[in-house]
Amino acid sequence: MRITVPEHHLSIDPGTEWVADPMDPAASHLGVYLQSVEHGVYLNVRAQETGGHSPTREGLVAFLREQDWASAPFDEWATTSGNLTAVGGTFETTGMGGEVVLEVFVTDGHSVANLAGPGDREVIVALTPSVKRLVGTLAFE
């Protein structure tokens, strides 16, 4: 079932691997939170400005590397599915009980979305294939 996030001009299909977290309609400016059925990790999905970077693979890689976490991304990846290009990476954090953060940026060459969420390192590593499948369902509207 496709979920439309009108304030962010995007939609996404969580399929059977993800479920939408019920949110107060007053918080719709935050995007949508999806929870992994298998791993329990939440991802926030929302529109994203790119800080002046172009909405291209190279631009998103540069933007990913500029994220202000406690480390550079230690498992950077990129994928293309149809008209969508996604780049992602996992970052060390501070003050989050040893959790890491997965950051993913997706573009159709015009708009950009961000999928991000924290979790234990082993869980984020196991979650990444599911995130890559989820990215392929994103549509900009």
C-alpha cells in the first residue's frame, strides 16, 4: 500500500517489510516514519534540501560525506533503480548509546528525499538490503 506524504511531495510503498508508524497529523511536516518488520528499526522518510549540491549521484555522494555525524560514512554505497539514484552510508554517533545512523539520499534528478534512522551496527548492516528495496519504491510527486 503506497503511502503519500503530501507536504514532502513524495510517496513510498513499504510493502511487507515495513509498516508506517501512526503519527499525529500535526507532525506531518516531519515526513513519515517506517518501522522494519524484521529488525524493528525506524526510518524517517522526508524531502531534503541538498545544501547546494546537484541532485546527481556525485552531488549526493558529496552531500552524504558532509553529514555532521561523529565519523565519515564507513560503508558508503550507491544504487540506481529506474529513474532513481540513491546513495547511503552509516555513521558513528556520540551520545546515542553506541548506535550508528544510516543516512540515505534519493533523487530523480530533480527532487531529493532522505531516509535516516539509528540502530545497532549489526542491525543496520542487516537492514541495508531492505532499505535498498524500499528506495526503489519512492516516487516524487
